[in-house]
Amino acid sequence: MAPLDKIKVLDLSRVLAGPWCTQCLADFGATVWKVEHPVRGDDTRAWGPPWHTATPGAAAESAYFLSANRGKQSLAIDFSKPEGQELVRALAARADIVVENFKVGGLAAYGLDWATLGALNPRLIYCSISAFGQDGVSAACPGYDAMIQGSAGLMSITGDPDGMPQKVGVAVTDLMTGMYAVSAILAALHERERSGLGQYIDLALFDTQLAALANQSLNYLVSGRAPGRLGTAHPSIVPYQAFATGDGHLMLAVGNDRQFADLCAVLGEPQLARDERFVTNSQRVAHRQEIVSRVSELLLQKSAREWLSVFTAKNIPCGPINSIAEAFAEPQTIHRKMRFDLPRPQGGSVPQVRNPALFSRTPITSPIPPPTLGEHTDDVLARELQLSASALAELRAKAAIR
């Protein structure tokens, strides 16, 4: 039995932060009903290329959608129609959790807001994800991951010191918000065991990204100086960055003074570890330019493979700078079975990346591939709401479902 077996999630979210949250809940065993617009579905269904086709002649699916929607059941319901609203409210009455990321107040017009659904189901946990939160001067403003990376400070510390600010190569603010949503929902489920009551969770991308600045935000709050861009270097640890070698690059992450002494010995200059400028990490930070310059010169003498071999033998933290293709080819990736394939009922399969959590007693599984639009509409409505075939046909005729 999976950890969240028998927990039911009504997923009204689209794109990434909400779907990333609900995919994790599905991985943990929850039943997830993904409500989608009957015609266009989740926005990311159209976010390609690249496209994946499970079998020749099958409909192409965007890699983006496939990355965040396994384990879910797709219900194509148009809740702009009264009949569709009634269906969603009926499902909410049977659900444990609702996740949505509509604009602030947007679901109230359909009677699908927290005030309505919470009154209908007092045990409901309702999580709203928005750009700036449910209140404040920016609450009504729209927002996507990249602009939040900019406005919440992440881009100001990302990129080369003399170059333009850069966003991270994946939508890290959305992903972090999705994971904060998972943890908040699980905390609310735990609290419900004591109180018997659900509650409302207000989660903002902007707040999440500010919180996820972690040590960099405290660097500012403690010193009064805003950190800048350091490329691959660390603001508080030296040497801790990417270096060029004789034939490529590697990442060196020297985390303490002992490791630094070992590094100097391997580089053939043990006296550097005794130099008063470099004896402690704080001194190395103060003399960053001098030590980084010397380490850079020494690393050019051998290939990346040679350095990685000797550093690893001496337990000096280091690693290659892999492409994504090389990362998936790593023996550790293969050993940990991070890539797997989910068979489609219609034939063929979909490649996936597994949830990184491994449970000892209740292993998690992802038996349901990312759904086609409306794939489970009839099945879920018939099973959960006891709707007959004629009732479903009537709803379909009214374009309330697909």
C-alpha cells in the first residue's frame, strides 16, 4: 500500500507548479483527478516541440506535459457551464485535497473557490498557487517562473559577473513552489488527523523564490550588502566553482580546510595550504582572486578525466560538467533506475524520470502514464458520482464534458 493510498486529489492546476505538486502526490499513491478544459486541456499539451509519439499514427504529445502529469486521471470538464460546475463541486465533496492556480479570485465566479468548497467539505485541504499570493499590492498581477526569478532576486545572483543576469535553465521557481505545496499539504493532512478539519493554503511563487534564496538572502540581511553574480563560484566557499582543464571543464567543490590541504597536495603545491592567505576558508574568500588564479593555472596541466580520477581517489569533492545526455548515461543514474518507461494502454510507452524518494516499506509506483485529454472522464464520473451512461451522454451533448 502506497503512503497516500485512499487520498483523493482534485487537481484544477495547469502548467508546472501545480501539476508538479500533484504528480508528486500521485507518485506517493494518491488518486489524482486532473480537470482540464475539454478542447485545449492543460496549456502545456501544446508546448512543443519536442513531441513524443508512443506508436506510429498515435497523437503527438509534448515532452513538457509528459514531464509533470504521470499518475493522474484526466477529466475533460467545462466548468464555465453550470453542469460542469456541479460535477467539480460533487468531486470536491469526495476529495481530500484541491490544488488550483487560477488568478486570484478567479474560481469564485464558478462557485469553486475555497469559501464554497470548504463549506461543502469541511475536511477539504485547498491549496491555491499564485504568482504573488492572495493579498497585497501585487496580488492581481499575473506571473510566470522567469519573471519571478527576476523580481525575487534569483537572476541577480545567476550568471557571469560581467555578463547579463541569467535565469536558471529549468523553471526552478515553479518546481520549488510545487514541492513547498506538497510539504504544506502533507502537513495539513497530518494536522487534520487531530482536528478533523481541512484548511486553506496560500502559496506564492514570489514568496517561495525569496525563501529559496536561502544563504544568499541571509548574506544580505546580515551584511546589508546585496550579493552579486559569481558565475559558478560560491559566495562563501573557495575554491568552489567550475575550472578549465587541459581538455574541458570540471566542477570542484572544496568544502573545508582539510579538503583544501588535500587539493594542494594533489596539485603538487602543498605549501599553498600553509600560506597565511589561504589557511582557512574565510581567508581564502578574502583572497579569492589569488588562489583561484593559481588553481586555474595548475588544472590546465592535465585532462578533466585525469584530474577527476585523482581527486576522487583522495575524496576531494569534484565532478564532471555533464550534458543532460551524459547525465542520463552515468552509471549511477542507470543503477538507481532514474529513467523508466510507462506503457500506454493504447500501445507503446512514455519515457519518465522517477520520483527520487525511495521508501523502505511502502515503495511508490507510477503505474498510470500521463493521460490523454479526457481519457478518464466517463470512468471517474460513473464510479465516483454514479452517473449513468445516459446522464454522461446528456452532459456530453451540452458540451459540459468530453
